[in-house]
Amino acid sequence: MPEKTIDFGHYQARGVRGGDAVAGQLDKLAGGITTPVTAKRGWTARLNYLTRTDHARAAARAAGLTVTDRTLKAWLDGKRRPSRASLERIERAYKIVRRQNVAKHLLKRLNRDGRGTRIEIHPLDQSQVAQHHQRVLTHRSMNVRRWDRLVGAWAAGDHHGLEDAWDDVIADLGSDWGSYEYVTNVGFAA
């Protein structure tokens, strides 16, 4: 793709990659436990979510939460507290398993039997860019009918796949699609 941004932020423009903005919005739609993992209530709730069924336990192990059953029981009983590294592994495993569990439901809601979902794309922030380097960018909206690649890459935690899927979506904007590779926000609801 000829307009791939190589040196983003060189003139102090601010924004995030479009795929990251979509992932953030999908995370909000997925919901989940809001209490921080550092609080006892937060890590206990995440551990309960990750260990309530054999399927969840296997998914947690595949996601990197590889502690013994004895340690897990001590954490859940409140006899021991997970270390900072274990808390990070718990949070990472929770996010992965949560994404896998809600991906199918979100995909159905976003595709809406082929009708798709309307998204709003807010361009990157150029407030710190010198006037003669600024581009004319406007707020854009479009309908995305096929969410399979975006949601699949998000659920798998595939950053590069998410970026490729985002590039395919914004290609429908026409000749200025490269201007929306980085954005301040991508908004949609399901």
C-alpha cells in the first residue's frame, strides 16, 4: 500500500493506529471486570472467571497462566497474594479468554446479518503541527459490513492482522484512505 506512514509523529501529529482504536472499542463492547487487577477483589474475580469450568481453565493455561492447582487454591482462599508478575499474567490471560468468549457474539452483532455497523472515524490530532504542514482532514463515517477479520484478529490478539484488516476497511474511503491510518478515535456500537 503506497501511503503507509513510515515516520508518524515527525511533525508532532498525535493519534493511534486505526486497528488499535478498533481494538479499544471492541474491548469496551466486550465489557468485563472493571476492578483493577491489583485489588484483591479484582484478581479474585478474574481467577474465578478463569477457573470456573474446565474449558476456561484450559484456555487460561493456553493464555499463559501456568501455576499449580495448589497455588491457585491458596490465592482463591486468600492464604496467599499473587506477585506482581503473576498479577500481570492473570490480567493478560483474563483479557485473552474474555475476548475469545465474546468474539462470536460481537461478530454476530456487528455484522447484523450482512447489514453491517456504521463507524465514525475521527482523524488524527494536528493541533501541535505547524500550519504549513497540516493536512485537511475531516471526520468520516462509513458502514462496515464484514467484521470477520477485525474481530478475529482482535480475539486472537494479532496486532499485525488487526492493522491489515483496518487497512482493508479504510481502503473503501477512496484515494485519501492513507490519511486515516492513524486516528484519534474510531467509534461504533453494537
